[in-house]
Amino acid sequence: VFVALILAIAIGQSEAGWLKKIGKKIERVGQHTRDATIQGLGIAQQAANVAATARG
């Protein structure tokens, strides 16, 4: 992040806007990945509960 910031300042404002757009895209992908992981964990937990109930 620090290196990208230095590059943005060195290259100029137009390039900084470009870097910001890429940063937003990466951030959005990260959020989707996090949400999918949380959902996956929830489903895995439910499956484990069902298996435990079936065994018990």
C-alpha cells in the first residue's frame, strides 16, 4: 500500500485516480470473497449439526 501511494504521488493525479479504481476493484473482490467464505462456513456448520444429530 505504501509503495502504491508513493507511486501515485510520483506519477501524478490522473494516474492516482487509476490506482484508486484498481484499489476499489480489489476491495470489492475481497468483500465478495469474505461474504462467500462466511456463507460457506455457515453451511458447513449446519451440515455438521445435522450429522451430529443423525449420529446422536
